[in-house]
Amino acid sequence: MLHIPAGEDLGMSPDYLSPGRFIDSDHPSIRAFAVEAIGQATTDRDKAVALFYRVRDGWRYDPFDLKLTHAHHTASQVLQANHGYCITKAVLLAALARAVGIPSAIGLADVTNHLSSEKLTRQMGGSNLFVDHGFALMRIDGQWVKAAPAFNIELCNRFGVAPTEFDGTSDAILQEFDAGGRKHMEYVRHHGSWADLPFDKIERDFHAAYPDSPLIADAYSAAETRAGAGDPFNG
């Protein structure tokens, strides 16, 4: 799988437009949804912006519904849900972009959530460091831009978090401060980008970083539905 280390130029590879195991951009449901979502947009920039907001606000952010399975991280399966977390929403955005001819990739970084709720911190084994935070990268007008569609607008408005906005020309990553000026998200390490989701790496990293996390320990079980179990900004 094509991997570009942090700080290096992604260049242009056919892999960025080809369907992947997780970025299954050739799936009929992905293709149909992408065409519907871009509407009358004709430029790559306008298409990318339309897709970003559909993913950002169309899927509720829910880190409590984590399942470490291939299916749970495949774009066509995410499409059928009404929620996701940073990685699954990034995979969906990347697949939709490819479906309309926009080269895309997946980026991973470690971030500290300074406003992590007591509940989420407890579920993560006492840590507010989120390893392998996922975002999409899209090549628009010859330039690679980052787009993190994780937090939906309703969640941001409810908890006073500045929403991530995307104009198709500048990076759209998670906000360093919330609407009240409090320190929010801090990017502490970038791992680079991949042409498809490096699921095995994420699986290893999660287990290594969160040995005491009940959320990770239960992530293989689909027996309990956690959708709606809690809000990430409200303990």
C-alpha cells in the first residue's frame, strides 16, 4: 500500500484514483451518492466542498460506537450508517471524492483533545491523546489539501466548538481552540498519508496506546450498540 511519510509531497499516483479495500469508490452506492451530493457542481473545488459538508453534517460524530472490523471501516458500509468517528468519516469522504474523479488519500495524526469529556477519557483508559486521528486529503487544482469532516455542526453548536470549515483551497483540520477561546485540539504528531486505510496499523496502535481502555477492549464485539451512548464533549 502506498504510504507517503509526513512532510513529503504526495505526488500523483494512480492509486489515489483507484478503488481500495476500504476506499471502495467503485461501489454502486458510493457512486450514486457522490453524484447526488455534488448536485450541479462542475469544478473539482466545488465538488469537494459539497462532499465535505455532506459527510461532516450527514453523519453524527460518535466515538463510542467503535468497532475494529474491516466492514465498520469500509466506505460503502459507513454510507449506510448515520454516525461515525474521525477515521470512518474520512474514509467515506475519500471514497466519494474518488467516485467523482478527485484524487484522495487518508492522513493519520496523533492529537490531544484538551476538552475531552470525563466519560470519553475514562473509556480511553484515562488518556486524552487520540492516536491515528483520521482525515482525508484531496488533490484540487494541483494542490493537496487536508479535510477533517469529523465533528458535525449540531455537535459543534451544542458544545461551543468552532466547526471545521472547508473552501477547497486551504487545509480544514480540527480547531486548535473552541468558540470560547479554550484550547481544544492539538496536533502532536503526523504519520503521513496512505492511498487506502492502513487498518492493521490502526489496530496495532490502538491496542498499544490504550491497554486499559474498555472501549478498545470491546471494539471487536457488535453485540452492544453504542450509537447515542453519549456525547464526546459532555461527560
